[in-house]
Amino acid sequence: MRSAVLGLTLLAGCLAVLPARAQDTGPQAPAQAAPAQAAPPNCEVPAYLLTSDSTLTHVADAVKSKGPLNVLVVGSRSSTILSSETSAYPAKLQAMLKEKLPEVPVTLSVELQSGKTAEDVAGNLVKFVEAKRPTLVIWQTGTVDAMRSIDPDDFRNAIDEGIAALQKAGVDVVLINLQYSPRTETMISGSPYLDSIRVVAQQHNVPLFDRFAIMRHWNEAGDFDLFSAAHGPELAKRVHGCLGRALTKFVIDAAHLSPAQQN
Amino acid sequence: MTSIADRIEGPPLADGGTKTASDTAAVTAAPAITIPAAGERELRLDLFRGLALWLIFIDHLPTNILTWFTIRNYGFSDATEIFIFISGYTAAFVYGRAMLESGFMISTARILRRVWQIYVAHVFLFTIFLAEISYVATRFENPLYSEEMGIMDFLKQPDVTIIQALLLRFRPVNMDVLPLYIVLMLFLPLILWLMKWKADVTLALSVLLYVVTWHFDLYLSAYPNGFWAFNPFAWQLLFVFGAWCALSGARRMGRILSSPVTMWIAFAYLVFAFCVTMTWHFPQLSFLMPRRLEQWMYPITKTDLDVLRFAHFLALAAITVRFLPKDWSGLKSIWLRPLILCGQHSLEIFCLGVFLAFAGHFVLAELGGGALLHFAISVAGIVIMSGMAWVISWYKHSADKSAKKKGAVGNADMAGGG
């Protein structure tokens, strides 16, 4: 024990030296990042991350009848970018859906539920649906629950009830899970919540947009460096742009729209 | 003279492992426990505990190449199971003998001293964690993760947080194993006392507690909300099972373990688990999984030590025991020496590993994590852990020995450090 403490103290000393070194390399980092920001983001998503066995029948009907396609995004703070909401993925989704489905009027609204757990949100879903009359509800959830380490069983029951209520209200549902956040991996344990979301999506036959896996793929493929601390709002905007694009493809594929119905 | 149990681990029951384990326990008549004499060390235990420590370290780092070598990617159970089982085994072995030789009071006193050491180690790690997280909180500005950064809010009320941490109710991610170990060790005197009376009944009681936990959903609450990430009511099963194996079970299970039927069941189960985990890594394959099976099987909870995980550990253990004989010459080889040394000083090396994982995270964050740096940090961590184990070993055998000619150091050493 004594010797271990000694060793750890020595290592803590090494740790203390690190910030100084980090500052040395600091000024170079933005210079390297600048050209990358100018280039258009390359954020391919492998096909298997965008396929789902489940079908969005109401969306398909709406597109077929050229009726309005109303989308409601219910999510927490990671569904927006503070002070530039128009660059966040919901806005991108709307723009791209309009582009892909020129004959269909597409509306989209966002219900931001900052700091609310799935249980808090689930109770309000029906109210939202009555107010907005959406065809499709996109429910982004899990982050708040993971941060507060809500009992995964309670979490699972909450999304289970929420989805059941939405399906009963006659709307299509897409689930979105947590962001991949390598920097907070040591502090937030996401896996029980990711698992729960996957299980419930399967049980209710609801397509799951696996934001976590997609973002991790981008990070590993080198499209985005999600680990680094030195990023302004630019990175957030580019990531959201890519998420919006992937989500558009995901929704259109899950509605099984034939190319003729698309642009 | 029975050596430290011919077989170190349990029966490879494919599914419903716990149920059958209790049946076995009920059927066999319970002889008084036999504590093997303090002969040579069971190096396989040290080897696999050392391996578990390395794997835990790698799993605590962000995903990198080495992560693909950790067993959790190829089956249901992971290094935690190995660590807790072997801890139960060695603790029962060391303190069980103490209980027979010196009585209940003395052995309890020694166990409590050990619990205190683990507690202090945990608090020490917590301070390091606080330092790291405070640093990240003040430096990290990324609008993409403004929500996730809310996790730092606990820093706004350090009075509550620190007291909850001292009560073991507030535990940051990756700091869950030691509190579990503390609780299990606290109950070790009771476990040993019961085992001295009837080992098989104790194991049956442990299985019963496990079943009751699942049935009534028992858990320990945590701060600010939630529950212990490793539920002690469920995980005690592995610890008690380890103790049971140490005290007599392993020897009596020799026949089951050497039967080819057992081996094939274990193999089949491992292959099944491997195939299932492959569908996690390659979602392209998930269409191969029958939906009914998925709905029955998932989620495989780690918190409550899912039966599938426990069975997976048993299968691994059975195969290991079968193909790695106690007297395998490789155990003495210099190549396995670092692993064995780490396993022999598990508490210190475990703490060091958690610390190094924090530090590694920190370095990656500061220098921008490339794959090469990731790899270098993992390897450096393992080298540091091995080096430290060697230094501790030197203290034990040279520095301390010359300081006091004889002492109670030797035995605690076998329980995984002094």
C-alpha cells in the first residue's frame, strides 16, 4: 500500500507537468484545424447504420397522398445548437426533406425538453401530438437519463410507455439515441441507456436512428475529431449538418419511398 | 495433502448455471471444509487476476486497438467477473485459514483492516478523479457537447458530493469495482463463518440471495440518483462461489470438470456467446439473430450479474482449468512474470490502473488522440503497472523483510497485496 501511494504520487507529479506541455502545442492546433474547416465535410455513413426493418407507414401515406408531412422533433439540448438553431439537425432535416420531396409540404417543429428525463417527457408526448398533429415524431432521448444515472429499468419503461402512447395516437415514431461523446466517456455511462433504447425500438418495431454509432464511425474514420477540446461552434454546425443529411436518408428509406416519389 | 485445490474454478454449466450449481450443492453431503496448507502459490490465480487487471485498465481507456483484445468483445462476461471470483477465492483461502488457526475474532479483525485499506485506496482515487474532472470542466468548451457537460454540475456543490463519495454513494464512472469489493469483504467474516459450518449451505444461501435479488429487484441506491453499478446483492454470488471453490468445492468438482460432456457444453456456449457478440460489432449481421431469442435474451445486465454472464464466466473457467494445468511450466516463464506479479498485488495495481486510465484520458485529450498515441498510452500503462508490481514485490521480499524479521505480511500478500 505504502509503495503504491508513493508511486501514485510520483505519477500525479507527471500529471501536473502535462498542462504546461499542452499549452506549448496549443497555438499550433487551430492553424492545423483551419483548412479542414473550410473543406466541405465528408461524412459518409455506412449503409448498415441507416437501414431499419421497421416501416414508417404514416409517412409513406402522407407522401403518397401529397398531403402535408408534419414532423415533430422532441429532444433535449443535444437536438439544438445554442444560439444557432437553424444549423441544428432538425432544421437541416426539414430543408433536406423539402428538397427530396418537392411535391409534399413539409413542416417541422421542435419541442426542446432541456434537462428532462424520458419519464418526464413521456407524459407530455400525447399533449404535443394533440397540439401539433404530426405525421412523424422523432424522439431523441437518453442523454439526461444517463447523466443522472436513472435506473435503466425505469428508463426503459418510460420510453416503452411513451412509444406505446404515440403509436396509439396514430403517428410514426423514430428514436434517436445519445451522442457519441468521447470526452465525457469517463463521466457518463451511456451503454445501459443505449441498450434499452435498442431493445424498446425492437419491441415496438420503431426505427432507431443510431446517432451514437454514426458519430463514433465519423470519429474513427477521421471525418470529425470529436475528442479534441479546441472547437468553436463550427464543428457543431458541421456535425449537425451531417446528422440532418443522414436522418433524412434514414426517414425516406424507412418509409420505403420509391425513387419516383422522391426528387 | 491437498494442494490449493486442483481445479480453481467452477462447473461449466451452459445455461441456468446458478440453478444447477445449487442443485449440486444440495445433493452433495457437506464435509467440514478443508483448508489446503500454505504450500506453493497457485500461480494460475495470480496470472488470471493480473490479466483481469490489464483488461480492466484497457477497457477503462477510450476505445483503441488493444480494446479488441479484451474478452468482453468476444462473449458476455468480462474482466470484472474474473477479478471478483479470484478475489473471493484468495480472500477465502487466506482468511479462511486464519479463521481456523486463530479464530473468528482475529480473522475478522484482519479482514476489517483490509477493508479499511481498500476504502482508503478508493477515496484516494476519488481525489484524483475530482482533480481531473475539475480540470476538464474549466477547460472544455464545445457547443456540440454543451448538454453532456452538464455532468460537471456536481462540482457546484462539493460539500454534498464529497460526503456522498465518502459514504460510497457517489461513484464516478469506472470507480465502481472497489466499493463492491469493500462491501463483499465486509461480509467475508460472516461468509467464512457460515462456510466453516456448512460450505454447501452457504453457497445455496448465496444462490438464494441472488434469486431473491432478481425477483424483488433489490439494489443499493446511489447519489444523486440511480443505484450501484455493480449490485452487491447479485455480485456476491461470484465472490461466494470463489470462496466455496477455495475451501473445498473445486476439489470436489474435479470429476465434473474433467468430463468431456462438460467441456463440450462449455465450448458450445462460448461459441454461441461469441456469435451473439459478433452481431453487436457488426450490425450488418443482426438479421441473423432470431427476434424471439433477442427479446428473451436482452438486455444482458452487468449491474445484476446476468445469468448469461455468470454462465459465460463458468464456461471460460472450465475450459481454462482443463487446458491450463496447475503445473504448466509456462507459469514460471519470464514472459508471464509481469502478469503474475500484477496479480499478486492486485489492490495496488488495480488503483494504479484506474489512475493511469484517468491520466491516459487526460493525455489523449490534451494532445489530440491519434490511434498511435492511443496504442502507446495503453502499452505504457501496462508497462508502468508491471514495473510498479515489481517494485512492490521487491519491497515485500527485500525491504520489508530486512526491516522486521517476521510479521503478518506474508498472508495478506496472498489476498492480493498488503
